[in-house]
Amino acid sequence: MANTWYNNFGGYLQNELSAGVSSAQIVVDLDRAEIPFVLDSVDSTLSLTLIKIDATGREVDWEIVRGFPTDTSSETPLARWTITIYRPGTASDWVVWPIGTRVENRVTAQNVLEWQEPGPVGPIGESGEDGADGTSVELKGAVDSIADLPDGAEEGDMWITADDGNGYVSDGLGRWTDVGPIRGPTGDTGLTGETGPIGETGPQGLPGDVASSGPIGETGEDASINLDGGIANSNYGGISPLECGNAGSFN
């Protein structure tokens, strides 16, 4: 059902709303007299909040009901309305509301959630009138920088500045509009070039550094020689004849 709000509607209950009943008629004395209205459709209702207020004036409990006024034939403002209400939820939620209970036509959190849901798609609007023809642009050439843009350019003349690749379009009055980088589409990959000729032999390189000497080897063991019949016998395996001359013997 659709909710209706009416001139910050509010007042005080003049008859007790019993616990456990799903529908009833309540009588409300309004804060100010209002003409009872006819709701715009059978699905429209007033969203009414019953409010419990403690001794300090603080709201401590609420119940939200739906209703519609019954005195819709009146053409003059009424200070007291009779309203038929319906209570959503279950019987355990329907508590007693005594005479003097505050009643207001409030916007609730549920209403806010409903408003956040997208509504139906509206009709397509009519086509607008054709716009005026735009100014054509003609590429005239390139200059080194914006400082080199030519004087006396006509409206629609475009020059590209080589330093940033941007296009500048003249308005014909000496003013230029930067239209951003002007670049064509990426070209195809070029063919692989031929292998170049072998280059000439380079000059002789400089001599390298002299290597440092290696470490000195360890001292070998002492050799012993035995003379037996003029033959030298080395304990290192070397055997060779030994000429003794005229010597008779060695001790």
C-alpha cells in the first residue's frame, strides 16, 4: 500500500486502543483543525505512529499502523477525526494504547527504504532539435612551439606544436584552443633490415699486466748414494754408471 502524509498531521487519542485487535476505529483530537480528505486510491493509507512518552517527555515506545479517515464528507475543518486503522504484524505486537496517546503522521525508516527502491522506468522523451553545425577544423601544418603559432589564422585552422604534439585550433580572433595530442594510428611493424658488412679489424690492444711470481715450492728430502762396484744407486730410483777414475775406494 502507498503511504500518504498530510500537513504534519498529529494529535491525541481520545479512546483506548485495545491490545490484540488487528483493526479498530480510533478518535483523535488534532493539533489543529483539518478538512478530512479522500485518499487518492484504494491502496493509499495514512501511516500513523502511536507514541508512548514517559514522565520526562522522552519517547520510549512506538507502534506504526495504517488508517484512513471516515469523515470525508465534511467540507469544513474538523478538530476531531475518526480514523479506521489496521495493525500490521502479529497479535503479540498489538499492545494497549490508552487515552491521551500521541498520534502522528510520521515518515518511518521503512518509508525511507521504500523510497530508495528505483521506481518504474519513465517514458522516452521527445527528440530535441538539431544543434547548430559545428566549426570544421582544417590541419594547416606544424610549428616548433605555441609561441610560433601564426598570426592571422582563420577560424578552424589547426596547427600542431612539435614540442608537445598538441593541436591548437584558431577562433579567427587571435585566440587558440588546445585540443590535446594529435596522433595517428600505430603503424605496421617495419621489415627486418639487411645484415651490415663486417667491420675492419680493430687496433692492437695494450699489453696486459705482468703476472706475479708463484709461491716457492717446499724443500725436497736429502738424497743418499750407495757405491757398489762403481754403480750409483739412488734412493729416488735413478741408476746410472759412475766413473771413479783411479780412486781405489770410498769410505
